[in-house]
Amino acid sequence: MTVYKIYRILLGEEPVHYSDEKITDFPSAGELLEKKPKPGIVLIDGIKGNKTSDMLKVFWELVELRGSAEFCFAPIYISRTMKQLDIMVDGITANIEERLPEAISILERGARVRRDALIDNYNLRMLTYMYVRGDSYLLSPVCAPFSQWVYSYPHIALLLDSASKAAQMLRPEDLSGQDRLRSFRFDTEIMMALKAVAYLEDNGYIERYALVDRIRKCPKCRTGHLNYVDICPNCGSIDFEKKVMMHCFTCGYVAPDSDFRKSMSFVCPKCNTVLRHLGSDYDHPLESHECNNCGSKFIEPEVKADCLFCRTRTDPSDLTVVNVYSYKLSEKGSAAVRTGTMQMEVQLFDGQNNLKFGYFCNILEWMREYRKRYSDEAFSVIGLKFSNLYEVETSLGEDIYNKIMDELIFRIRSMVRSTDITTSSAPDTFWILLPRTALENSRILAERIEKLNDMLEITSEKKIEIRARSFQIPAEDDQTPAEQYLAMFAEEL
Amino acid sequence: MDVFGELVTVEYIPLFFEEGAGTLLLKFMPFVLFFELPLALLVMVGVMKYTIERRSEPERSPFFPSVSCIITCYSEGRDVQKTIMSLTEQIYPGKIEMLAMIDGASVNKLTYDSAMEMSGYVSDFRNRKLIVVPKWQRGGRVSSLNTGLKFASGEIVMALDGDTSFDNNMVERVTRHFEDPYVSAVSGCLRVRNADESLTASLQAIEYLISIQASKTGLSAFNLVNNISGAFGVFRKSVMDLVEGWDAGTAEDLDMTLRIKNYFGRYKKKFRIVFDPEAIGHTDVPPTFKGFLKQRIRWDGDLSYLYFKKHRLSFSPKLLGWPNFLMVIFTGIFSQIVMPFVIFAYTVWLFVVFPIEYSVGLLLLVYFFYLLLLLVMYLFFVACLSERPREDLSRLCFLPLMPLFAFAARMNSLVATVWEMTASGHKDTSMAPWWVTRKNKF
């Protein structure tokens, strides 16, 4: 049986845990990682959790450990409670010996994992994190009321490559560390975690276990912080008043009670009777409302949901209903962990002909060689770029955006022949290799792709800008790598 | 009337006048000269004084003290909702807190539930608050009032009955008097809510107008209010704290009035009790004649109990001040307790000494005199005071029955006094359970 080491990260002068020969101390996660250590158990010790700054220190250590390929799924413990951070670690313990059996079982399952596959695959890290914690491990949502997403999976958020371009592109503003920590308000990561979990579910790597909660979100920005407000049905103003209607028994006149009020008594404006007693002189036939803005009168105000973030006003029935689930690793997910391979993550193209970028370049170079030999064997490449996905998503809201994208992807896929080979070099840049196609022919196809925008069934104010160009790699040049050509082409897009 | 018609023959009538004015006067004297007429005149002068002063009443200043209404409830059932609604509906910008004290709430479940049902209604109004206090064990009216006083947060405290509802300007009318720091209490005006239910109820409506709305206005003009009605009394909270709330026993309203008046003499007449004929509460009266007599037996019995037993020591000009002392003697003891005896004795004397035709003829004369006096007073009061003149004038047709009704009431009150004197009838009260009255000192 392998003997696993215990790495202790000592952040302060007050360790709870005794020192012994099994434990190796490090001043920080950074120094531990520099040593390229063997898999082991991590204990964060030496610091009291009663100050925010203390918690912040622990948090950044966790970010560093979970962000590394070595410790992304390792068992990590803390010696004292760190409040909100507690759910991000495997446990709180003053005596690590007690936790050894469970920690070792995590590490033993971890030994079956193909570690090299984890280096640049963050989705696989998530699956691995779940896998090593056993078949009964549940990925449960955590309610983070201060986060605009309300429910998320903050322990998964730690595993994400938060510095990656994708995160920057989607939400460029960044909160200070202290703000992030306060009740998980590191919204960028939280949203990324939600997207990642949704992606894993869509692709069958994880499966729903139980329905935990149901929340309603703004259909545009997807935040759950909504204000239900009653408004004037005519002009939408919130400034309206309840008007009590009065009915004079003597002459039958009905009007708001303010019309009857004459200094300290009610006098019917029609018949001048003094109305003294409810039930014998007058009654209130109904309650109505009067808008102070537009003056319209109505019985029932309308109720709308105002988004506290983007100020979009939505009818409550049009709000996006989101079911929040806890998840289990699926068969497919655990197979992906064991083999270290997941299918390509590109959404635009899928199937056998969609290749990793490296393979695509190899094939491109092979085609170039082939054409050199058989000169009638023309081929061309179409580069495809969606240049304003982020702006469109933020201005139209996620629902409409997704519908547009679905239709767009469907149309583009139908234009691609089964012999065409596809890949992606960036989240918004895609490539199609068209064998036996001259530049002129591929140009026609590129133009048709560019015009797709105007042919969509869903009309919207903001359009996704599609740039499509056809390129040809010069046959005479066999030195420059295909990758370099594609980088050049990408600049033209 | 038929009885009278058969007995009285026309030839007897000149007989009265032949005897000369002096004898006739003598025969009327006990009724009229010494008592009824001066009182009626005092009241009419007072009403006139009030009417003139009311004309020049200044605009209301922005003085809106907070008001706590202690509503004593027992078995009113759904009627409690009318009371709460009419208080919520008040045209008054200040705070009104309603304390519905449900006495014996475990027995009077309907009353309790009815009061509780109103909380949603009240919460829709600004500056209105309803607190329902269930007193599971029955403890009597006084215990309800004193418990309510503990909860009351307003500067003005009202003691109201759960079966009385109010005009929507009541609180406004009542509170304006408290701007004068020497006003210690205000008595509200009661009218009959179920006046059209029966003849007895209609007659009581006429009686209420004369003996409450008009008489008290007249007396109030001279600061001589004889009683702050238990169904509708308004007090300054600081005065209530001074007299330490209501006292156990029956007729707690009169008791409270006398105790407040006891301070009048001590503080050199600065304090005042005001009656406002425009602060109106509507209450249900017994619709049957039998019920009416029973109610009066209780009231009048309580009255003599209070005057002769409990407040014997209060009858001093030093405590009450001279005018109030005389007034209590006059209206309280003389009119309500002694007069029934005098009238009874006089009538018996009449029938013993004179031939029956003569006696009956004389009584008929008395009847017409009273009717005339009543008619003049009624029309005068409706003209000066009534806020619902049309309704009040519609009852003019019942006026000829009033002298007989009043006579019956007087005789009834005689029975009550005798009952109280001989058998301590006040302990047999429906206002408090026997285990409470048993402990009473008097």
C-alpha cells in the first residue's frame, strides 16, 4: 500500500495540529507546488478563522491548490472553521489521523486517473474531483444569496481556470478579493461554474440526482434578484394610490371618498347630505386605485418583476424558471475520468469530422503535400468567426441568444458536407477544411454563411456578426507550419 | 286613552277652574313648579347658550391627540364589528387605537372571533390599530375597563360599549375639547340605533333625545353634567391615572363621574366635564316594554345604591363645589329617587281625597300640560340640536304617548329603589359575575 504524505500549509503561528514526522510543513501552497510533490493530503493550519483577512489567506491558498493539476482533486482539510469556506474543503479537523481513511480512499481512486490529461482540461478536473470522492458523491448546489446567481457550486468554481480568456471575455469586471469572499461573491467563477455544470449535464457526464429548489430568474441577465412590484396597468408607474369609493344612500352617487370629504365630515357632492354613519348613510362599494402619474383608474394593479441588476421589467409568467439540482457522476463521466478523454468541447461542429486543432493542422499539412503531387487536387479552408457573441448575449439575454445560436449552428452544419473536416482555434473561431473545392467555390459558401444572419427566423434588434472568408494555402510553400497560416488567416477575419 | 275618555266627563273640567287658580296651583305644585319647570327652563337656557356658542366655534386647530378606545365586549357577537368599523372609519388624522376587551372570551367565542376577523380590515387604514384582548375568564365590565387602561397608550381614553357604533366625526368632535387643559372628560351623546324596531324603541328614542342629547347639553353649558355615560365616556388619560381607573361595583360610570367631580371642589372649579351633542354614538335599546322595564330597574337600583351607600360622603359642597352639589341633590337624588315616591304618593292621595272623576280629570289636565311642555321642548331641541332633524320629526306622532311612558318609567324606578333598599339588588347585576360582586365592600 502506498504511504501518502501529509502536507501542512502553515499560515500562522497558532497551529492546532501537533507536528510529527509524517507531516511536512510548507509556508504556502506556492512553495508546495514548486517542489513538484507526490500526491498527498493537504492540511491548512496555523491560522484562526475569525478575521476576514485570515479567511482570505486560506481562500487564496485553496484557489492555488485547486487550480493546480496536482491538487485539483486532492483531499484538503482545514484545522479550524473558516465559515463560508468550510464547504469548499473536505473537512475541518484538529486531528488529521481521524480523517486518514477517507483521505486515502480519495487518493487511491485518484491513482487510477490519467494525470497528464488533467493539465489543460478543466472540465475533466471537475469530473475527476467527483470521481475520486466515490460513487455516492453528490455535487450539491449551495445557496449564495448575495450572489446574483443565487444558487451555485462554489467548490466547482475553485476548479475552474478563472484566469482563462473565456472568463475574462464573459465578465471583464473583477471584484476585489474581500468582496469575492463575502458569501461567495466571486460571481465570475460562480457563473462559470454554473455554465460548466450545465455543459457537463448536457453532454451526459453528470446526471441529475434530486431537485433541490426552483427559482425564477430575469430572462435577460439570468439573475435571481428580482423585485416584484405592483404598477399602474396603463403607464407602468409605481406611484398610485388606493382610493376608497363611497356610495351615498340618499341619492346613490358613487365617487372616491376624497370627493365627499369636506373639512371634518363627508358631504355628498350631489345631494349635499352629510354622511355620518357607515352602513346607515353610506357604504364603500369597492376599492379602486388611481395613478398619480397618468391619472388612470383601475381596480387591480399589475404585478411585474423588476430585475435589480439590468432593470429589465418582466411579466412574472415570462420569468425564466430554473430548477436547481444536485448531481451524480454518470457512467460516461466516470469513463472519461478513467480514460482521460472527453469529446471535443466545440459546440459549432460535432461528430467524427470535428478534430482537435493540432490534428486539423496535421491534416492541412498532409493535404498540402497531396496537392503538390496531384495538382488537380484543390482544397480550401473557410475561417469563421463570431465577433460579437458577448455583446449580443448581454443585450438580448441568454434565452434569445441561445435560440439564435441554435438556429445558426443548425444552418451552418447543414451546409457542411460529410467529408469536410472542422475544428476550432478559439472559443469564437472555427475552421472548415473543404477537400476537392476550389477557392472560388468555397468563397460562394463563405458568402452564404455570412448572409445567414439575415435569413434567421428569429428577428432581433442585435445581430450576431459572422465573418467568413475562404483561404487557400499556397502549394509551393511547404516550410511554414499550417498553424502559422491559420493564425495569419485569423487576423483577416 | 279610551279609559280616560270614559272616565272624564266634560262637566268636571270647569270645576277645576272654579276652585280658583291658587288651589289648582297647589295641586300642580309638587310636579311642576318646584321641580320640572325650573329644570326644563335651565336646560332650555343651556341649550340656547350652547347653540349660540356653537355658531361662533373657531376652526379646528391642528391638535390631534392619540386616542385609545377601550371597547368592552361581552355577548355582542357580530355587532362588535359595527363598533370597530365605525371607529376605523373616523375622519380623524390622528392615531386611534382600539382595544377590544372580550370578557369571558371562552364562552363568547362568536364575539371574540368577530373582533379577530376585523384585524385585516383595520390594518388597511393609516393610524388605526386594533388590539383584541381575550379575557378568557369573565371578570365584569370594570375589570375589562381597567385591563384596557393598562394597554391604552393614547392621551385620550374612551370607554365604549361593544354594541355602540359611532358617527364618523365622533373622535374629531370629542378630542377638540381636550385642547382646553381643564377639560377632564367628555360625555358623548347616545342615540337609539334600533329606533324603528318597535314602539317601545321609538319612545326610547324620543326619551334619549330629551334626557340625553338636550338635557346634558343644557347642563353642560353650566358645567353641571350629571353623568358620563358608561357606553360612551371620554377621559383624559392623566385624569384616569389620577383617579386610578374604575372602581369595582355597578354603575361604574356614575361612580367615575362623581369621583372626577370630587376634584372639582378641591381644584377650585377649574376642571370641566363637557357634553358634546354632536359626538354621537348609536346604541341598541330593549325593543320590548318588559325588557325596557327590566333594564331601568337595574339602572335606577344601581343609582340609589351609589348615592345612598357608596357615595354618601361625596355629598359635600367642599368636594363637588356648590353648583354641582346642588345639581346632584336636585337631579340625582331628588329627580331620580325622591320624585317617583312623591308622584306615587300624590296620585294615591288624589284618588283617596277626591272623587274618581275629579282625580282622573285632574290627571288628564296634568297629562295635557306635560304634552304641551314636551311638544315645545321637543321642537325646540330638534331645531337647536338635532343632526338628523327629519328622522327626529318623524317620531312626533309618538309624542302623545310619552307622558304615559314617562309615568310608567317613574313607577318602575320606584320599584327599583325599594328593591335596592330592601334587598341590595345591585349585587344581582349582569355587569359582573357573582364571585366579583360578592367581594364588594358596599
